[in-house]
Amino acid sequence: MTPAPPRSRFALAAVAAALILAGCSQGGAPDAAQQKAQVQATEAARDLNTYRQLLRIHNDQMAASMGEDIVQRYPDSAAAKEVQQTLPEVEKRWKEKSEKERLAALWQYQVAPMAGGTQSTAAIYDSQPADVRVQLVLRRHSSWGQSAFLYSDAHGFVCRGDCTIEAKFDDKLHPIKAYAPPTGEPALMIGDEKGFIALLERAKKISLPVTMQDGEKKVDLVYEVGGFVPDHWQPLPKQGGKK
């Protein structure tokens, strides 16, 4: 057999070297893009496992946060696809729970001595305070009975004799009668406290437009009352009639 000319042998050697390098690139160590994909796949699998564990222990707050992170960081992954099957319901549960807790935290319940007796109160501040904050107070007193009133630390209310508050319960108009206490406290007493409390227990929001004594300024007091828990407002034994 006649040996190949020197140039032909050189060309064959170059082709063989190229084929060897190509084989090493395809079957050898991964390139940078492959390495990045492998790292992301490992991280996505790890985060997905954490998400599953959070679901098992019913930690919706952290599960929602972890699920959102998986979907944003690995949008085209199998992990993101699995998370998206449960994430909307998890986020819905968490939002409902957090809103329920927020509304409940607006109320303060207390039992304490008061004017020769004991009083149990449930109180909430207005959600859109102006210059002065006003509390809506539900009170049971061992001697005075049950009452509901608005109370301001700084200013009283304009109410000459009996007055009418154009109250709204969840944006439905329901006027209520009120009167200023004869003893001069910066308060506004609600006439039909039983009817008012019954409406409050069914409402999410109450709007009470009133006029403050300071410059006879008109303000619209808004109370987010949806977190009221009647059982937390303790009943008290009566020692006498309501004054």
C-alpha cells in the first residue's frame, strides 16, 4: 500500500484531533450553561421539598412566601409547575387568616373596677383618625347595666339634647339616636344600645358621622368591627338598675 503524502497525513491527523475534542466536549465535563442548569435544578428540588413540608405542617404564611419564590426563580421548572397547583389556595387561606387576625387585634377587652362596681368593656379606635382619635366602647357595668358610646380623650361632641347620627352599617344607612352624658364627659351615648350592638355584630364596617366640639368640626368616624368576638366581652352580674 502506498503511504499517504506528508500533507495528507497532516490533514488526517487534524481531523482526528478535532473529532476527539468534539467527543470530549459532548461526553466529558459540562459547560457553564449546563452547570448553571444543574445547580438551579438542585436548588428548585430543595425548595420544593421545603414547600411540601410547610404544607404538611399547615404553615400557610411561609408556604406562600416559599411558593412565590419558587415560581419567580424557576418559572419553567417542574417544581414551579407543581407549586402552581396549590399556591393560589395557600395564598387565599393566608390572606383570609391574616385579615381575620388584623381585625381581631383592633379590639381591646378589659374587666376592671369602676365607680364602686366592676365594668367589662370592648373598645375599638376609629380606623381613619383625624386630629383626635375616638373610641367606640361597649360597656357592661355591675351597677349601671349595659351601654354603648363614643369617647374622646381631648374633645367632646356637639349634641344638643337628643341627636341623630346618620350611621351606616356596611354602607347601609341606619340612623341611630344619641345624647350627651349629663355629667359632662367627652362622650356621646347611644340611645338604643341593644339594637346598635345587634347591628354591630353583623357588620364589617360602621361609619358614624359626628360633630366635635372643637370648632364644631364634622368628622366621619369609621370602625372596622368585623373582628368583634362577643364571647370576649364578659357579662357581669347586675347589682342595681341602669342609671
